[in-house]
Amino acid sequence: MKRKNLIKTNCPIARALSVVGEWWSLLILRDAFGGTQRFEEFQESLGIPRNTLTERLSKLVEHGILDKHPLKEDGKRLGYALTPKGKELLPVVAALRQWGNQHVPTSNPSAVTMIDRRDGSRVELRLELVSTKGRTVPLDKIQIVSRRGRKSESSSEARS
Amino acid sequence: MKRKNLIKTNCPIARALSVVGEWWSLLILRDAFGGTQRFEEFQESLGIPRNTLTERLSKLVEHGILDKHPLKEDGKRLGYALTPKGKELLPVVAALRQWGNQHVPTSNPSAVTMIDRRDGSRVELRLELVSTKGRTVPLDKIQIVSRRGRKSESSSEARS
């Protein structure tokens, strides 16, 4: 399967990755969640070539995850901000953060926290997997199941 | 910042992505969560070149996310299975699935569900962001904050 076809598959994980799964996209979103708005700030934070950043930002705007808006201090220049659709990616970023903290140790202290804008208190992600029978399901009892969708029964896209 | 340096940053999100953020890695893990073990099954599902798949699987093994084990039906051949560290990536995959379902619609019906292995009932992800003051924080009140770590105060890695 080609990357460009992923957005059409019946797998929502593949569709999500087709939009935000390119290298740098989720780190751009991390910075946007931190309040970064200006192109130059993204570039300084990420240290990536301007054309790569331009391309990633354009794709995120095209898919309605970021939008362009006039910067307060300078009405002529545009900045980027998360849309409501973009903000709903926070669980993805938060889950990556949690796993990275636990499983990819570093000698540098963790420098990324989530706070409640209203009072500055730290925020942690609590995640619960709940079955339709109402019970909490531990990670090792979860299975991801792929069913074949109607439109893709005869194609190699069926499992994706 | 170069990709190879991401694993050393003080940002746990960047470190997590340095391990699982390459194209296809999270889709390989999706299939592993579904029980796929054999190289050929991964390849059929993903439709990617053998050398790309080999490289991604090797990296996931190297980082302790998958391990190789003899396949039951044929003791000589090896398959891949999620380690406990790998299983803890389920929240990332589940959060991508949830967002893809909600925000990247397709004419194909969703083909990926999570079930409780014990009784086959469907499982949904419930996510709660809770502050140290004990209250649930809505998405639009969350800010991700980067602090400068000691070791990287003078480098461009500080914000990542």
C-alpha cells in the first residue's frame, strides 16, 4: 500500500497517521500545544529546514488541524494555532509523552509538562480502557481486531 | 535538530517518536496488537518493501518493543510479539484510532475495533486529564510547557 492511499483505508489508525504521521508533524503540534505560533519559533525549536517546515505546516492547515490567524502584536503577519480538531490530538501527544517518560529514559530531566491554564497546576493523563460490559480492561487483555470492510473486501487494503 | 539526536533530548514526546515515529512503525504495532507475528503477514498487510519492513522490525526489536520468538507451529521459524514495553504503546495507538475515527472520515466503514480477549466485548478508550488539584481539565484548558533542562540550557535542544 502506498502512503498516499492510507487516508482512504478503513483503518482509522492509518487515516490518522496519513494526516499527522509524517516526521516532525507531531513535534510541530507539541509546540503548538505549548503556544508556539510564529514560523520562526517553530523553526528555532525544531531546527528543521524552512521548506520542510513550510510543507508540514501547510499540510496541517490543509487538513484543518492548524489555522492561520493574524498575530496580535502585528496584524499583518500570520501565525498558526490549533483548531478544535487539532486540539483533539492532545491524547495522542499526551500518550506519547507518557510512554517516552516511562520507557525511553535520558540523563536530561523531563522538560515537558502539561498544566491547567486556569491555575498552572500540573495535569496528568489518566487512561482507562472500558469494555461495553462496563469493566476496566488491562492492557494485556486488549486485542485490536480488523474486520474487512465492504469496499475493500477484494483489495489488499482490507486489513489496513 | 537531527532525527538521530531526538532520543537524547529532554522531551519525552520527541524521544518516543525517535523510537516509534518512523513511517510504518505504528502500523506494524497496530498489526502486532492484532496478533500478527509472521514477517510475511506484516508484509501482506502493509504492502511495503521487504527491506523497509526488515529495518522497522529490527529497530522495534532493538528498542525492546517487539521480541522474536519461535512460532508455535514451527519451532524453527521466528515470529514477532509485543513485549510489555511494547504493549504500553496501546494508548498511543488507541488515541490515534479515536481521532482518526472522529476526524478523518472515509466512505469505508471502520474496520478496526478493540476487544476484551476474555469475552470478546468491545473496548473503548476513556481518557481523563486530571490536575494535581484533582479536577478534570478540558482539552482547551491544557497547555504543554517546556522547561529548559540542565544539560541542554545552552543548546538548541532545550525546547525539544
